[in-house]
Amino acid sequence: MGKDKLWRFSEIKRFPNVTEAPFSEAFPLKGKWNTEIFKNNKPIVLELGCGKGEYAVGLGKMYPEKNFLGIDIKGNRMYIGAKEALDKGMDNVQFLRTRIDFIENFFAKDEIDEIWLTFSDPQPKKPRKRLTSPLFIGRYRAFLKKNGLIHVKTDSDVLFEYTEEQIQSEGYKCHELTWNLYGEFQNKLSGREKEIFQIKTHYEELFANKGSIIKYCCFEI
């Protein structure tokens, strides 16, 4: 591990907007994110597999009336978003460093309003581990409010086709689904909606530069 990564790991341990969660112990903030961390009653939105936290921070700027929590295990990447949020005094953006496999351990029933899955690993050989698989949807049900939204943004045909199949086979309520986010679909959007999709993650920039077409869907479970 490089010195820069080690330094970032050390730094985020001191960041007031980063929580590190053990995998095997009872999590003390479960059911208390509004009262103990955000200290308000605003809706909470998760970005799972947040990487550098581009969406957590970007959405936090656009929606001061909501709280945003970026979740990832890779602290050296998370440092980027956490540092930006701190430098800009964003009290509605926090980060949780943990593995998403244990996501249901960290939130209480009806504690979360929305989930963003931004360029998740498509797991080509392990569909069960995809973040839109029945396994993970079952985990989200433990804490996502009724009518809570799940947003998926990806370059992966494999993941998006799988997600579309899950929506249809499981009877999820689909609000939006497009195989070309930056094509004609943009004509349907206006104002803040368009601004949301101008937020680009590090991976999106890489994939787009290689000619990948970005897909998007939004659904309820």
C-alpha cells in the first residue's frame, strides 16, 4: 500500500464526517442517524459504493433539504469527498466506511428515503452479488421507507439488463428507465433534473471517454 493511501486512511479516522463501522458488533447508530449524526429530521439518501463520493457531495450541494450518506470500504477514495464536504462546511453530507454486504446492520426500519447505486461492480460471474439482486433488495427492504426510490446509473449492459429483468419479474414500480441517459431522454428533463445528471463520477468519466453509453433507471421495491 502506497504512502499516500496510508496517509489518507489515517486522516479520515480524524474526520468528523466519517464513521467507521465494525462488521461483527452491534452498530450503535442504527436508528439514530438523524438525531446523533445529522442532528435534524431531514430525509436520508444513501450512495452505495460511493468511491470518491461525487454523488453524495454533488447532491448535497443541490439538495440542502436532504441528508446524504456515502458508503464504501475504500477509505483512500472516500477521503476525496469527505475532505471536500468538510472544506465547504456541508453539514448534510456524511460518510460511512464499511462493506455493503452488511448494509442492513446499520439502519433501522424506515430510516432511509432513497438509494443511489452509481457505477456499481456488475459482477459478471456472480449475479447474486449485484447490488440490484434479490439478495441486496431484501437487505434494502429492512430500512428503505415505503415508496422509497432506488436510482441506478451504470455503463454496464450486463448490470442494466439484469436490473431491468428484476424490475419486470419482481413487479417493482419503475419510474424511469433509459438505455441512453444522455440521448433523447435528456429532452424529458428540465431544471434540477438535468443538473443531477451533470454530476459525473470518476468511473463515469473514464467509461464515457471510452465511448460507453450511460444507462439510468429509478424504481420502487
